[in-house]
Amino acid sequence: MHLTIAHISPIMSLIAGVLILIMPRLLNFIVAIFLILNGLLGLGLLKWLHF
């Protein structure tokens, strides 16, 4: 299975959703990290990951 940028965003969403269910107090922190990583992936700034 080849992971591409298109696969990373849904995986990040799933992880963020589970973390929010487990630890609702960290909602702001989890959402902020998700948005930053999603933005970096969308701009192509994380190409060094070689997915």
C-alpha cells in the first residue's frame, strides 16, 4: 500500500477525533496541531516525508 498526501489527512482526522473523545480538555490543542499539519501538507512543505 502506498501512502500519499491524500491518505494522510483522513488518518490525521481519525486520530484527532479519537483523541478529542478521550481527552476533551485538549480540544483546542488537538485542533490547532491538526490545522497546522494539514496546512503544511496542503502547501507541500512536508515532502521530506517521502509518502
